[in-house]
Amino acid sequence: MDRLVMSSHTASRATFRELAEATAEAGVSAIALTSREYKQFLAGGECEEDMVAVTGQTGVRVTDLESVFGVLEPDPTGRTARFADHLFALADLFGAQSIGVHSGFDGDVDAAAERLATLCDRATVHGLAVGVEPVSVMGLHDLAAAWAVIERCERRNVGLVLDTWHFFRGAGTIDMIHTIPASAFRTVQISDGLMVGPSGLDYLEDTLTNRVPPGEGEFDLCGIIRALDEIGADVAWDMEVCSSLLDQLPGHEAARRTADATRAVLATARSSSPESR
């Protein structure tokens, strides 16, 4: 059975309790928590102890935390290391399983791999895996570049995060998936959208507002699903739908709509694949 994870981005205006309850109602038992929404929960008056209690009451765990930026770049002030410590502490609090990484990259694979290895070793102390997510407008711009660093890193607790939004905006190709070992893929952050963003809109703003549930946009999500199935990848499906439209809905409706859409796309991809005929 596919492992579904509800991103806190998908119901970004909900309280933590509302997010957990909506996730449970959608038949999902895991949450990917971003640092942005975590800060919003605290600002809204929720405390860490209450959030942990909610996970016990709902049976919904926080399994993934995002994100540490700049891991593959020099860190002369220690800012990146300190933020990693913050995520490690949250992981210990919630019993999370992984943290995410975004980063610039200057092309020096050896130096980047050494920095990534350091983070992975620190994450191991907390029982965490590390997911490296390429973004087309950042230095670590595609799956191939990210895999080159991960492979050189030579750590067992690190793998790729394929975000379908960034993938179809230049961070990968279907053919590229077939050049990477199945074991390298850890997570797919699944959403849909337009192949080309609105003119004049900043990439970050577009990323955080214009995603839609799977099957409601132009992305070839079935192509990604089939390619990962063909190579034998075992991934979690993190439903990360950053959407100003979903933000207008109650949290339980946004979560249900996204989970139903994700299950439908996964089923469609498998039912129409050559292997299923």
C-alpha cells in the first residue's frame, strides 16, 4: 500500500490540531511539518507539548521536517548548523524520521559531498534520514546533480526527494529517473500545476500559491509514477499542495480533496501501465 504523508503546506491556515484531525479524517497517518507552519502554530498559541499530545490523540505522527537550507555551501557563521540543530530538536520531540535539505551548489561535488556527509552523520545520532531536494532555480538544480553529491557522500541515511512541481519546472526528466538507482529515491512531494508559470510572477510566490491537487493540472504525474515503479523505487508520497485556493477551504476539506486526488492519480497510473494489461 502506498505511504501517504500530509504536508502542513496543504492546510497552511489550519491549527496543528485541525491539521492532525483533518489528516486522520483523510485516512492518512503521517504529517510533513515545515518550519514555516511550525512557527505559525506557536504564534497562534499552540505549544510543543500540546502538539505532541495531539499526535497521540489522533494517531497521526509528524514523520518529516523541512527544511535545512544551504547545507552544501560554506557555513562560516554556523547559521546552517544551528538551524539543523533546531530541526534535530523538533525531530526528537515528535519522533520524526527524516529532515529535508535544499541548497545552493557551485559544482564542487567533493566539497558538497563532505558537507552533506557531516549533516548525515549528525542526523544519524537522532535516528534521522536526510532527503535532498533539487530545485531548478537553485544551485542544486536537478536530480542528476543531487544524485552525484549523494553518491559521493557515501552515507546510508540520505536519499532524493523528487518534488513534482520543481521536477516539471526543470529539476528533472522522466529519462533521468531511469539513470538513478531505485534505492536513491526516498520521497515524492506530489502536486500538480501548469507547465509554465504565469508571466511576471516570482518563482517562489508561484511555488507557494499556485499548486493544485494531483490530476487537476498539466503535469505528467502518471509518467513519474510509472517510471519509479519500473525501477522498483519504494517512496513515500508527500502531498505538498501549496495553494491559495486550498487555503480558502476548511482544513479537513483541503486534506480530503488532496488525499482523494492523490490516490486517484496513483490508481490511474498503475491501471494504465503496460504491466497492468
